[in-house]
Amino acid sequence: MNQLTSLLLLPGLMNDARVWDPVMAALAGGRTCIVAPTHLHDSIAASARAAIASMPPGRFAVAGFSLGGYVAQEVCRQASDRIAGLGLVGSGARADSEEAKQVRRRMIQAVCGGSGAFGQVAQGFADRIVHPSRLQDRELLRLLADMASCVGGEGFVRQQQAAMGRADTRDWLPGLHASALVVCGR
């Protein structure tokens, strides 16, 4: 019997496992699919270690969306001998610029600033990431708001800290001996 490759999925900033529901529905049949959270640790390396520990023994493919893509790259670095494939969706390999770190610091300060601040940051973020043609999609906006609420302000701060501290992976990614798919839109 040919066993399908296990799949590790990593959500993006202010997302939980539900961001991967359509992928799970399409690919899970007969395959181990695990979605590891990205909001529990304040470093990419720690999130990657926890994600790797959640996987069964053997080789697996890993895919990450946005912040989850940063974690996916670190999973590949930490467990390169186990990686069967890498998928990056709306992610990148560069470390944050000083300007990007400043933006993240301002968001952290806003969230830590008082009641209702996280909700405002989450709403502003949704306005920036949702395509204009979907801004009236109440179901999508409700899902994004609910996922952000589940991640919470403290989880969001940890995600921002992890993103600011991530390494530039462009130097070692070319040496990854696995298939890769990179998807990005405008």
C-alpha cells in the first residue's frame, strides 16, 4: 500500500487552523494533515520546533501562509532530512527591514496600549490584506475577525516578535533538497 506523504500546515498572522480548511478538505483523504499554531511562541525557531514535534515519524511536506511561511522555512532548516516538499503562500525569505520592524513595533505598542486596541489593529490589518473585490464578503470578514480573536492580542504580539527576529533564509534555501512551490499574488 502506498502511503501518502504527511502534510504540516502553518497559518499566517492572526490566523488559526481554519485558514487551511479548504486545503484540508481537498488533500486530507488518506493523508496525515496537521495544522500547527504560529501564535504560541515569540520566535520562529521555537514555533518550528513545536511544529516538527507535532508530526509523526518520517518524511513530510510543509506549507506555510504568510508568517507560517517563515516558520515553514525554519522547519526545513531544522529538519531538512525529513522534508519531502515545501510550499510558501504569500510569504518571503528576507528578514524584516528596519522600517518593517518599526511598523511591527508600532502595532505591538498599539495592542499593548489598552482596551479595544487589538480589535482596531485586527480590523486595519484585514482592510490591508483583503482584495477590494472581497471587502463586502461578510462571511470572509467574519472568519478573519474570529480567527484574529482566537489568536488574541498576546498571540499577535508573539507573532510580531517572531517575525521581527526571523533570519534571512535566502542563503540556505537554494540548498534545500526538496520540491518547492511558491505562490504569491497582487
